[in-house]
Amino acid sequence: MLVRDADFAADFASIRHVRETVFIDEQRVPRELEFDERDPLCRHVLAFDGDAPVGTGRLDLKYGGKVGRVAVVATHRRAGVGAALMQRLHEIAREQRQSHLWCHAQLTAAPFYERLGY
């Protein structure tokens, strides 16, 4: 597995694939709510298994260090992908001297974030 920084415009197809698979198809989030005006302003990361995108997340530095849209496709959950995405988002925050991070997550994801100190 490889986790790397993503460019929202250049990597949109991979980001879209993961988020649509997880949030729209699986969790039934309305399509019009999934992608928003904040996306181009955020720092994004992607996880790949070979050439296949399997996870993504974003960090909104201009919105107080908000972590969001963290998603891992079902076949790769519980394999450390989410933690690796979060590690890179934390590194980006440190590089940008963002001392405080926060997230607004689904209740089912709360234990994951709590294990990471949220």
C-alpha cells in the first residue's frame, strides 16, 4: 500500500472513485452533499493498492484544521489504511504549523478517531 499527497484536480478521478464507493453507494450520502466548495481548498491524500485507489482523506487548513472525507473501500478496512491516511494528514498539519486538528465524523467512525486521540 502507498499513501501519497493528492492534487484535487489532477487526482479527482481516484478521489471520486473512493468517496462515491464509500459514501454515496455504501452509506447512501446524497451525491450533492458529498463534493463541496471546500474540496479545491483542502489538502488531499490517497491510498493505493497497486494502481487501485483504496482510500482518501482531506485536511482543511483554512477551516481550523478540519479532517474530513476519510474513506476506505470495504475490501481494505481494518488493514491500517485509515491510520496511514490519518498519519499523512497529521504530517501535513505539522508541516503547515497547524497545531490543532478536529473532525466531525459519523458515530460509527468515532472509535477509529478516538484511538487516534480525537
